[in-house]
Amino acid sequence: MPHPMWVRVRDPQTKHEFDRLETDPAVVSGRFERVKQKAYPPAAVPRPPKHYKKLAGLSASRESAPSEPETTEATEKEKPNG
């Protein structure tokens, strides 16, 4: 008897996509929708999930803040004696 395969499904409420066994009751009952059957054919092992973030309230800019503040070199007067 062949083992059940992993299929790509989507949760209609969250839109997250992930793999579930084809025999999973949520897949069989239609709670999760099967998607992208050509791109994600049934597989022997599960694939990484794809989670969708809600973008409301987030900045549209992709620029990130600098990880370290800019440093300037000390002048001769500011250098400690040593």
C-alpha cells in the first residue's frame, strides 16, 4: 500500500499555503483548498510553508535603518593622551 503524499493547500481565512497529507480530514472535507497542483505536485516530504503578512500600517519603504551608527574619526584635540 503506498504512503499518503503531501499536497499543497491554502487556508481560506489566512491565505497561508502549506503542505498537508492528502488523507488529512481537513483536506478531504474541503476545509483547506488544494492549490498550484502543477507547481506543487504531490510529494513524499512536506515543503516549507508560505505565510502572508497583513500589510496594513506598514511602511511602503524597503529601506532599513543602519545597523550601526556612523562614526567619525576624532580630531587631534579630541584624542585621549596615551
